[in-house]
Amino acid sequence: MAARVAVDAMGGDKAPDEVVAGALEAASPDITPVLVGPPGLDTGGLELVEARTTIAMDEKPADAVRAKRDSSLVVACRLVREGLADAAVSAGNTGAMLAAGLIEIRRLRGVNRPAIAVVLPAKNGPSVLIDSGANADARPEHLRQFAHMGSVFSQEILGIGDPEVRLLSIGEEPEKGNQLTLEAHRLLAESLDLNFRGNTESRNLLEGAADVVVCDGFTGNVVLKTLEGTIATVLTALRTEIKTSRRAKLGGLLIRPAARGLRERLDPDTYGGAYLLGLRGLAVIAHGSSGRRAIENAIRLAARGVENDVVGALQERLEQSVLESARSDPEPAR
């Protein structure tokens, strides 16, 4: 049965044209994109669920979600809750997607905080960075739960049998880091159902520091944007240098196949988006500047999550550690 993916047609800088184009490219016998947008939107033949308002990038997320229950982003998430879609995808306001996920889709039983899982294009194979921005403030027990979420993601989506987990810190030694990382290190080391291998530093991320790298959302978001900016700057500089002289142009022709492969591996559009893990349904957050290729891949990423029952696998995994988490974190799951 085809996975039904609700797509926020009005989310992102290039909406709706590029979003619709990406959804059309993703459509197949196994994937049924359902566009959510204003009446009369040209969907190219795809199903349209009407939503009369949108949430802008600069709006306050929680306030916007409460005030605009009929926005395309909120309606896409509601379709998941109501069982009318298997997953939701949006390139719109990330904070609003988080708020809508919490209000409409709601947290899995035992989950304290949902987390954003981003696939990094590491040299030795893809690596998961979690949390990449959902929780600016976190407690040690939250990082332990993020590690479980990231491990399930790595197993079910990336096909890694026993994912190696490391904690992002300022040094590899266990005694390095702030109070959060010191306590999180202790909890992770005590978790026998995790393949925890200690700390790692940010300089190792693109080398393949681990299958799953765990951190709080503030740190993860800073790291992610630094990597994205650095990669974009380096690739742009390379293209510029190749055009500076005849010799450079000749060298550019010789390295073109390798450069094309490198660009493909480092391009964030290759994966298209990031999972918001810890909800009762699947939600994928795409980059605000996503074009049709990124949207297509984000929809395919969502469909793979449906196919591999990431939500079910995550619930099963969390049930193994929920009692331990509840004892150390009295915050109730809703």
C-alpha cells in the first residue's frame, strides 16, 4: 500500500511552485503525496487538501500554530493525527513544525522531548546528529533518550545493525565537558542497550565520528549551521578558483567527476530533510530554501520511515528504558 505523505505546499522560500514540482517528482506507485494549500492551487493532478492560511518564517511558532489552526503546516500534521496521512513534510517554520507536531500529532508514550535527527554526509558513511535544534535546553536524561531515538533511526533508515553512539563534547576524555555532558556521559555509559563509545569532538563529525552523535539542540543547531555554511563556502570557492585561469580550467575538467561526487555527497538536498522523532506519527522538516529536488527527497525520506515503521520501532525501544527515564525525569509525557 502506498505511503500517503501530507506536504505543506506553502512552506519554504520557494513555495508553492518548487514544493509542487518536488511532490510530483516523488509520486510513484509506492508514494502518494497529498498537497495541503489554498483553494485553487495547481497541484498538477495531485490530491489537494485545502488550508486557507499559512505560517510565515518570522512568526512566533507557538502563537502562530494556536492562532492559525487552518494553516497548511498545521493541517498537514492534523492529517497524520487523523490517520488520513502516514507522514507530514514541511519546509516552513521549523519551530512551528515542532509546535504543530506536539499539539496535533502528540508525543509517543514515554517521550520527554521530541528531537530533530539530521543525517550528516560523513566520509565513512552517513551519521545521525541528534538533537539538531528542537530543544535549546535539555537535561542529561533527555540526551540519553535522544541516543535511543538516534539508534532506531540509524537501524531502520540507514540500515546499520548495531549503531555506535558518541556524545558531542569539547574533548574525548570522559571528564571533559560542561555539567550537562558530564552527567549525560554517565547515563549513556550505564545504558547497556546502547553501543556507547564515549565522547567525540565536532572536528570529527565529517570524518564519521560515530553512527549516532548526541547533543542538546542548541549545540546541535550551531554545529549543523556551521557545517552547512562551511561546505557551501568551500564548494563556491572551488568553483570560483577553477575559473581563474586556463590552467585552472584544465585542472577543473580533470577533477570534474570527483568534484561532482563530492558535491553530491555533501549536498544537504541529497537527504532532503530531518525527522522530528518522538511523535506518534512521522514528521519531516525540510530546509527553508528547499528546491524541488530537496522536497522530492524529503518526501521519499518520509515514505521510508513509514515503510520501516520507525514510530513503532521507536516506541518498542523506548519501552525498554521508559521506567528508568521516568524515575530520573518527572516531566510527564503528553
